[in-house]
Amino acid sequence: MKERDIKKDNPNCMGCGKENPCGLKLEFSYGNGFAVTESVLGRMYEGYENIVHGGIISLVLDEVSAKAVIEYEGVAVTARIQVSFIKPLMCGVPFTAQARIESVEGRKIFVKGELKEAGVLIARSESVFIKVGE
């Protein structure tokens, strides 16, 4: 597959794909340069007992960041993501994740994300995406 063949939506995506039986099936809304999702993750996504696995939290932050980029800058791929974990996210607890484009420098897009539970910061991310097909 060539970069130009990458499509905006993939029904088998682990983060948002509706046809992936193991996926998170996240849904998004958009604003001016940002994306947001709200969800609840069950125990099938736990690491320690009843705590959502850090890799899954990273997946959510990567996905919401990618959606912000795709919606406003076009198809891009993650070049780097750094996640800082502040508090554990318990399984079965509603959360909100959002990401905002901070700046664009040529093909590089810089994004910051946050995942919160009831307004309390659980994790944050800083990402760099690279536009494809240019």
C-alpha cells in the first residue's frame, strides 16, 4: 500500500472502526482544530485489576489526536507520541478525551491531548503527525 492509498476512515480501525470486534468503537465530534470523544472502557481493557491498561489510554489519545489532524489538515500518520499518566482510569468509568492542533510546520502537525474523568486529568499527550501524500 502506498501513502496516497491511505483512507480517512477504516471500518477495522482499533480506535474507531465499527467492524472491529475488539476495537473501542470511539465516536468523535469536532470543533475549530480539535476533536473530542466520550466513552467508557470495560474490564476487557484492564491492565491491573479494574484499571484501564496504559496502552489503551495511549491508543485513545493517539486516536483523538489523529481525528483532530485528519478533520482539519488531512490524512497524516503518527510520527511520535509521548503520554504522561497522572492518575489511573478505572474500568467502567466515563471519560472524555480531546486533542487540539497546536501548530503546523510544513508536513509536521503538533497536537496536544488530554483524557479526563469527571474533569480530573488522567493522562495527557504530545504528538507529532506527518501529512501523507504531499
